[in-house]
Amino acid sequence: RKGGEEAKSLLVTHRAFLDEGSALINEPWKNTQCQAFVKYVWAIFLTGCRLRENTNLDVTQSPAVEVLLRSAINGSCFVYARSILAQWKTEHGEMSQWMVGSFDELLVQYLSFLGNSYMDLKNEEEAATRAMQSYIEYRERGYKDLQKPETPPYHFKHLLQFVTAIYETGPEFASKFWQPGPLDLNAFVRFSGDNLQQKLFPTYLEMLASLGGSDDNAQALFKFLNDIVSKFANWNHFFGALQQIGRDFSAVEGEQQGGATSSQTGVQHMAEEEQTMLLSILELLKVVLQHSESVRVRIFENKEWLALESCFSLLVSPLVPKVKAALMKVVSAFALSPQFAFHIWDFVEQSQIVRTVSSNINVKYHSLPPSGIKFELTEIEARSEEYPYTEAFIELMKRLLTVVVPSDLRLNSRVPGVEPYLHFRVSDVFLTFAARAYTAL
């Protein structure tokens, strides 16, 4: 170890090595994104040379490093880094600790020692986005001669996605973002969420979810969002949004007068941006629920958030299957706590996701005859040849049935028990498997 440190010290103070390395990365490369990533690594290395060895060589000084780093970022270094991680995962099936640790070190050094860079990226992206939005608004008002501003480069968005790519596969490295220390990486998390623009919001939530992949991290993430760090990035806002979406769909259903309802035809009334936002909230919620028993209890017991009630209200609304699948996965995360299993069974029965009664009754979440998951399977998912909602429901049933089999489960006067759910699973899903097409086969 001593010999290695001595060799390293000689390396970072060797003028010829540093000059030749700096010259090489500025020569023309065939793969410009790879070159940009190497520049990013080299900029971090030069910063380390200056901080650790106190060198006075020109290439290690701040102005030279800042120019190099900006060139790396403009060349899409973060996009290339994510592609490396994705390719490794595709080829090897899972990430090695060495690979994740290497990228973790590169990111942490960037955030710690070059913090002004990510602040500049966020401010620049926000300014460019505002300019583009103003341009679009004035064009819609009839001002046709305006010069179109440059498209935002989205470097900060790519940085957040790079963070997500690292820690969603290496959650054991993420604890430093929540722990106090000399690096204060939590400052990056806080700054990233300050006055966040709507288009960046889902990306930010995805990053937060990647930092919550263990019990301790999930508890820290829950506390972070429970302290209302920003106007929109907090649990009160998230659960309020879920409840409002449910109320909006209920209002639409109440206005239906005869004919087919939107629930029966599968039509959904949610804009694509709103759908993306909802999916990011549900993924974040699923992560903290999956990894922390204490978080599950706190969310379940909160009488204002009504987490399970909101999920089932949306599950009987006319949402697309991928959104319903995300909702079902949240419910399944609650089911990891056995004490909630009876409650979930009751919600499933009351919602009539699987039709257990034949009469047109008033059920807990809607008054019109529910089409149910069988309709979703045969008429909506089968057309797209993808079955995320059915798969998520089967996983929920599997989890619930391993915990408790309620013999008295029923709505109104039907024969009690779980037989209708077993019948759906066997007869409507497994026995008809060969009659459906699948994109994944």
C-alpha cells in the first residue's frame, strides 16, 4: 500500500504524464461520447491532483479543469456513462460491486469537489426551459417573427439520470446521501429539488427512489419528504394528488348517463405528462414501502393520506394498464407486512377488481357495474400483447395467499372465501395462456 501511494504521488506530479494525457483527450476521437466521458474522468483526476498533492502544474488548475469539464458535459458524458451501466447489466444480468463502486466514486468526487458545476447546469437548464416556454406562448398569441431559442441541453436531467442508474443497482452505496459528513451530499439532493420545473419532476423522483433501496435509506428518504422540503416534493402533496385524481375520475363517472362507461371501454382521460408524473410518484412510494417496515406502518396509519383507499379508488378508474400495474405494486408492498393482509383482502373484495357478485350493486369505490380485471386482460392488455396489470395482480394474490386465506371473505350474500380469485387466476389467466399473443415471446 505504501509503495502504491508513492507511485501515485509520483504519477500526479509528473509533468510529462499530465501534459501528454491532457493532449491525448483533446485529439479527434471516433466516439465523441466516449471521449467526453474520458474528459469527465480526467477532469476529476486533475482536481484530485490539485487537492491531494497541492501541485502547481497548469493542467491541474481550476480554469483548465473547468474548461475540460464543460467540454465533457457538452459532449454528453453523463449519457455515455449511463449507457455503460446499461450495457453491463444487459450482458451480465446484474451489476458488480466493483463497477457500481467505480462509478459511485466518480460521481461523489464530482458532486463534492466540483459542486458549482451541477448548480450551473440546473440554473442554465431552468433558464433555457423558461425561454422556450415563453417562445411557445408568444407564438400561440400570434407573434410569428420571434427568434426561436436554443433547445435546452438537459445536462442536469442527464446528471440526475446518471445518479439513478448508479444507485438503483447499488443501493448499498447510497447511504452517504443521507448521512451527515464533510462531503454533505444531501446538499445536492436538496438543491436538485428546489423550485423544480414540472418537466424535471419525474426525473428527480426517480433519482430519489434510487436512493431509498435499503431499510435505513428508505427511512431517511421518508423523513426527507415528510419534512416538506419543497412545495411539491413532499408526502402531503403526493397523497393529496392521488386523492384528487380519484375524485376527478369519480366526478366523470358520476356524469355518465347510460351507455358504456369509460371504465368499460378502457378509455383514459389522463394526459401523458400527468401519467408520467403519477408513475414516478408510485415508484417512489413503492420503494420506501418495500424496504422499510416502519415506513409501511406510518403511511398505513396516517388517516389523512389514505394510501390504500386512494390506490383502490384509482384501480377502478379508467387508467391504462401500466399505471394500474404500478398501483397494484404499491398495494403489494403494503402486503409485505402480514398485519395489513386482511385489510387488503377487504379492499380487493369491495373494489370488485375480480367480479365476485353478478348483480349491479353499489360497491365501495363505484356504483356502476365494474368491468373488472378480466375485461382489462381480454380486451385491453391482449390487444397490446402486454400484461403488466394482470401480472401485478397475480403477484399480489401470491403474496396475500402466503400470508392469510380469509374463509369469511365476501360481499353481500355470495358464498364466502377466495374461490373467485383462484378461478380467475387458473381459468382466465393460466388455462387461456396459449390463446393470447405476447410481445416478449
